[in-house]
Amino acid sequence: MATVTATSDRVSSGPVGGGLPRKLVYYSLLTLFALFFLLPLVWMFVTAIKPFAEWVTPNWIPKNPTLQNFRDIFVDPTLPVRRWFFNSLAISILTTVLTLAVDAVAAYAYARMEFRGRNLLFGLLLATLVMPGIMFLVPNFLTVARLGWLGTYQGVIAPGLAGVFGVFFLRQFFQGIPKELEEAALIDGAGIWTTFLRVVLPLASGALATLGIITFMAAWNEFLWALLILGNEREMLTLPVGLATLQGQYNFDYGKLMAGAAVTTLPVLILYIFLQRYIVQSVAMTGLKG
């Protein structure tokens, strides 16, 4: 009996011992890939703290690091970076909140409600996903212009609220939630809005957080549309558009440009670090926590 137990222990411990070198290889490769993708960010931050004399020097460790570039972009009266920053923050937050509200309601309707032409309409919406976004640039611009929203924040926010990807993403998640939970709420006297707000949305917190991160990043990094709508209003520019003014035709202020890029990147990095678990959760879950 002791011999059988010892043999079974050796057999069970074999795959674990053999799997350790394989894990080391996997983690080593993942670390290399991570470093490869982090190199541009590291170079950006390194360049941002370099003095003027070291901008063209290909050294990863500045000899005389300084924060003067950051001071310049926040103190220079000709560069309203703080205003641009808060413009981008306000637009991104409003876009994210409103997009989540619109997409969640539309996705729940497509996932649970029965109405004539539902599948056909949803198929037409999905067909727009394969179209390049540049195709909608002129129609959206003409619509915003006729509404008198050129040079306004609502002109930047409104066209992107009904995102087809968000509707598709949330619909797939809502369909994974057992209908029995909603039926139980309806039996207890809850209406459809109460069921949606108190039963469905809490279960979809991971998916909502994931879509929120994607939407916030897209709104924060938006350049072309914001440039078209706000291009003539310097004080109303977003941070990406405002930083583009630091590039002249014949000269580049690399220090200020990289400092501004660092300021632009930090909020997104911080947001992702704190909310990355929701992305994993939304992929791993099917509507219920195990």
C-alpha cells in the first residue's frame, strides 16, 4: 500500500516539476513582449525630463534630468494646457457616461425584448461595423453644422454616443444572464425598468467597466473629429489637438511635446491599472459569479 502511494505521489508530482521550466519560458516571453511595448512609453518619459541640450542624445538615462518641460507647459500663458486637460477630461467622462447609458438600454432591448424586425435591424447595425469610420465623417459634420453645434462640446460628444460596438458587446453579455433571474424579479412585482436597473446592470458591472474603459480611451485620444469641430476655438481644444500646436513647420519642441504626451498618457494608464480586473472579469464571466 505504501509502495502504491509513493508511486502515485511521484506520478502526480511529475507534470508539476516538468511544467515549471515551461512556465519560466512563457513568463520570460511575456516579459520580453511587455518590455518591447513599454519602450516607447519609457522613451517618452525620459525625453520629457531631458534638458534642451540632451534632446538629440540617444541616452536612456538623462545626465541632468529636469522637470522644466512640465513647468513650461503648465505655466506658459500661450499654452493653456490645464484648460485643454480639463476639456478632454470633461468630454471623455460625459461621452463615457452617456454612451454606457444609451448602449446599455439599446443592448437590453435587443437581448430581451421581442419586436418586429429586431434581427433585421440588429443585422443592419452590425453591418456598419465593417465600414471605415471615415465614411461617417462628412455626414456627421453636416449634421452638426446644421444643428449649429460647430465650436461646441456637444458637437464633439453627440455623434459618438450610439456606438454599435457597445450595443453588440453588451447584448452578447446580457444574453448570457439567466432569464430566470429576471423572471423571478418580475414575479416579485418588479417592473422592466426595475429589473434592468437592479438585477441586470449589477451583474453586468464587469462588461460595463470594460466598455467604459474602451469608450473613455477613444474619447480621450480623439483627434480628427475634435479638430474639425473645435479647430477655431483655441481655449476649447482638447489635449491631443492642443498639443499638436507645439509642432511647427520647421521646428519641434521635443521636450514640451513629450511632456504633454506624458500628461496625456498618465490618466489612461492609471484608469487601466485600477480597472483592468474588470476586463478580465467581463471575459471570464457569463453573467454569474462562481
